[in-house]
Amino acid sequence: MPDMTTTPDRNRVQLPGISSRAYEHPADRSALVALRSLSGFDTVLKQMSGLVSERRLRLIYLASAVRTSDTQFRALHDMGRDAAYTLDLHRIPEVYVQQSPLVQAKAIGFDDPFIVVSTGLLDLMDEEEQRFVIGHETAHILSGHAVYRTMLDILTRLATRVAWIPLGYIGLRAIVAGLEEWHRKSELSADRGGLLCGQDTDAALRALMKLAGGSRLHEMNIEAFLDQAREYDTAGDVRDGLLKVLNLLGTTHPFAVSRVAELDKWRRGGEYETIIGGEYPRRADDSNARVSEEIKAAARSYRESWSQSQDPFIGVLRDVAEGAVNAGERIFNRFSRRDGN
């Protein structure tokens, strides 16, 4: 993997020393700060996942996919370089192109992460939309989201093995459900990071809309799609709200309308412009981030989401959820005082 020595192909704002905390969703950020505060946690996770599997995967893609370079998929190669430059990564992740009709992109690895993009995604998206996707995956790398995915994979496999033990399975499924919620929030974080890399709001929203409607962009309209997102939030009665919650079980990505609405809301809220203007947390200060403060920020985020939601089911559960959040805050505050965080 080459060292960072080049600059983007057009004038994008670089974000020197930016911390992933700048763009992470509060619920995602609080969990990451908590995990980073656990001494040796990442080392244990690496041992559990096995560094050999990471090396094995790299060899598989080296043998069965096309690694981008100055002579292979050069435009995509440049996008990977540009995203790393914008987020000030010290090393440029390799980018591989894999033949598949599925629309997919993923970041793989702990120590030497790389990005894999399917030909189905390249066929679906134009150059600026692809740039958003590469930025999205680069943001995953800067955040270290491989930790989540490894935990989720390990616990999901464990849950299937103990399915015959009712109480053990129920307990593990609760943990898995929590990790799936974190994973969904991490996708919202990476969408923000993708926008920071590409710095083209229209392209970012188009890319997410295409995940729902495919390549026929002339048949779609972003404002109408945002109206669809608002209808999804407000439609139906309590039964529909419950069904929406049940539909998320077992999923690791938010639905497309939710991702478009969340990214548009974040951009309109002013955080994007503030970061582009140079005001953002620096990774040099990551060690000073306090778990208790991040937990409070996550709680505030959920409260704001509940207060703004028109979903009847959320209205019914708001008091119960508020009690759960308050209890969670008390627990984390107790541990943070004990650990000095």
C-alpha cells in the first residue's frame, strides 16, 4: 500500500487531522469511544477474528478480483487516493473491483484495511456517486467499524450454536440486536463521511436513492423520495409502527429512505458546513473524549429523534424508551466515575 504523497484531482477541502468523531452518529460515536477506552479490547478482538483470516481474504481478492492502480480502473484508484487525502489517512487503502451483479461495497481488515467494490455498483452509479461510496468505505476505515462487524459476526454465529438453550439464545439475541442497531448507526456515520469526501450533496443523495430505485434516475426525484421518507415516518397506526420495528430485526443497514432523510437532515443542520469550514474534533484529542459525555450525547440524539418522529408507535413507547435511556445513562455514569472516564 503506497504512502500518502498525492493530492486530489480537483479542489476539495482537505480536513487535516480530522477525528471520526466529527461525523459519527452520536449513538455510534458513544459506543466507539467506550470500546476505545477498554484497554486491550482491540487486541482481543483481533485474536478472536484471527489475523490469518484477514491475510487470507486479501489473498483471495488479489487472486480473484482486480486491484485498482494507475493502469487498472484508474478513476476508481484516484477516488481512493482522494478520499484518503481528504480524511487525512496516513496510508491509502487498496481498492479492488469484484465481478458481481450485486450492488455492494465493503471495507475489510483491522491493521491494513482495503476496499472492495462490485461491478454491479460501478454499473449503477456515475463517477461522483462512486466517489461518495468510496468515501463512505474510507470513513468506515477511519472509524474502525471493523470492530463492530467482527463482534456481530462472532456473536451471531454463537447465537445459532446455542439456539437450543432458550435463555442463552434470548440473551445473545438481545446483544446481537443491540449490535445490529449500532451497525445501522455506523452506516449513517459513514454516509456523512462519504459526503465529506465527495463534497457533492446531490451525488450523495442520488447514490443512496439508486440503492432503492436502480439506474433509471430520470424516473426518480430526490424531493419526492424525501416526501416518501416523511410518509414512512408518519404513515399508519401503532400496528404499522410495530411492523417497522420488526422489519429492522436482522438488518445491518437502514432502509434507503431513512438514509437519504438522515443525510439530508445532517447537511441541513449545518454540521457539514461547519466541518468543511475547518471546525471539527481532531484525532489528536481522541484520548480525551469522555465516555459519559458521549453517552449523554447519544441519549440526546435519541430523544430528539423521538420528539421529531410522527410515528404513532414511537409515541406510545416514548415514556418507556425515555426510562430506558435514563437508566442507561445512570449505569454508564457509574462505570465512568469508577474508571475515571
